[in-house]
Amino acid sequence: MKKKLLALLLASTVVFSSVLMTGCKKTDEEEAKDPNIQVEVDIAKPNIEEFKSIEIPQLGRNINRDEFKVVNISVYTNYSDKYSDMKMTIPTFKGKCGTVDSIERYVSGNATSSENDIDRVYKYDEDFILYTKGLDNAGIKKLLNQHKLVFEYKNGEEKEKQTISLGNEANFIK
């Protein structure tokens, strides 16, 4: 009886350990994702404080909170030492967001970035307010798709390039 219990306990431990180790192992897809480029574009209605800060002289205070969206773009990249000369081209939104329908859509915003060449990590965050009156979610995606992130880098001597359309990454938050 003791031998059966010991065998059962040992078998359970082996199965449990193998399940844990399998969960910790990187998949082939995760290991192959180099350079790792992650882009998130979240779009939501402005909170009360953000809405109070909006000033559009042409409209005065005759504005509605539902006519605006806050766009948050977060970019994170990391890459191995087989890549060099990593460059990211970031679209300029100010002055260029009115191209869908000739209305200036960019209201205000700010951006931050950090780069660490030693760890081969790059982070970029941008928040801006869009005037979206007359645009549905498809129109906002179309507007954002006109703005692309471009990543260029060398893989040995070969130059590589990845382009990401921001509208395709859009996540609408209610």
C-alpha cells in the first residue's frame, strides 16, 4: 500500500512539474518574434478633466464631450544584437490630421520616448485629442491609417523595413 501511494505521489509530482515547465517555455512563435514590435492604439471619450482643457476658438464653448476622442499610441520594441541601426519613423499628427475631410482634427497632445541602446529597447507614447464630430469609428480608423509607423533596421548587411498602419491597431474603449 505504501509503495502504491509513494508511486502515485511521485507520478503526480512528475506530471505537475512537467505542466509547470511547459507553461514557462517560450513558444517557437515567441522566440521567432525578433525584432519584437508591439503597437497599441487606444481610443476613448475624454474624461471630464481632459474635456475641460479643450479649447477651440472657432467653436467657443459650444462643444460636446461626445465630439472628441483621446488617442493613446504606445509603441514598445526590443530586438537582439543581430539587428543594428534600428530607426522608427513616427507620424506627425499636428497639422496633418485634417486630411480625411479638410477639418483640422488634431486639438492638442504630447509625446514621450526613451531609447536604451544597451538593452536594445525603445518605448514611445503619445496622447492626443481628436475632434471627431461627423466621424464614426470607421472614419477614425481611416484617418489613423493615413499615419504609419515605419521601422527600418539592418539584419547583418540586409536592410529590412516594417510598416504599421495605426488605424489597423485601433481599440475603441467605451
